[in-house]
Amino acid sequence: MSKKNSGFTLIELLVVIGILGILLAIVLIAINPARQFAQANNTARRSDVTTLLNSIHQYAADNKGKLPTDMTSTDGAVEIKSGTEGKLGDICKSTSPTYVASLPTDPTLNIPAISDCSSYATGYFMAVDAAGRVTVSAPGSEAVGGTKPDIAVTR
């Protein structure tokens, strides 16, 4: 009575595992999840910066061109957070919830959008120049493809 051995040899299994490993490495390099996450975060930042600037200008449109209370020209950009009332006015109380449902936050802060204006920090910065133009920026942008984009909008 002869017994037939069936199945794969150890070498055959190792070759298949090696080929699968190489294919997986090629796919990971092609997809590059870190780059994808950085692009997604920068896209969210661009959207948030535009949302913040639009809410400020909607406030101004409804108030005869006046920016939120105490919002005056500054020497540089100031973070949009509670405690900046003397420099930028309280953007949260002036714009939320009438012009924006809640203030957006930088995606890397891992906190939800701000609807409670008592204590907050957005991770975004704002400046007003002498001509009254408002600039909202996202200094936390991530490098994609070796370059760090400058995410800022001025109106």
C-alpha cells in the first residue's frame, strides 16, 4: 500500500509568503497612508480657514461693515481662542451660532468643533491689518511631498 503525500513543501510556502510580502510593501509605498492623512488634514484646514473668515465677514455684512467688537489691527497673528478679547474680540460669541454653527478646530487637536464659547482654542490664527483686511491662517499645516503649504486666506 503506497501512501501519497499531498500538500505544499516548506520552501513553496516560504516563497509564496515572500512574494506576498513584496506585493504588500509595494502597495503600502504606492498608497503612502501618512501622505494621505497629511493631505486630508490640510484640506480640512483650508475649509476651516475659509469657514472662519466667511463667518467674520457675514457678521460684518450684517453690522454695517464693522468687524466684531474690539477687533482692531494687530502687529501679528493671534490665535483664535478664549482670552484674546482685547486683541481680536470674542470671535466665538460674535459669530457662533448665528454665522457658523460651531467654530472649527485644527484636525490634529483631536477635539470637536467648538460650540461652548466659555473656554476654547481652535489652533487657527487671525490678524487684522491697518486697512481692515482680515487674515485667517493655519500654521499647523503638514508637509506633503516635501513642501509645507501656507494655508491662509485674506479678505
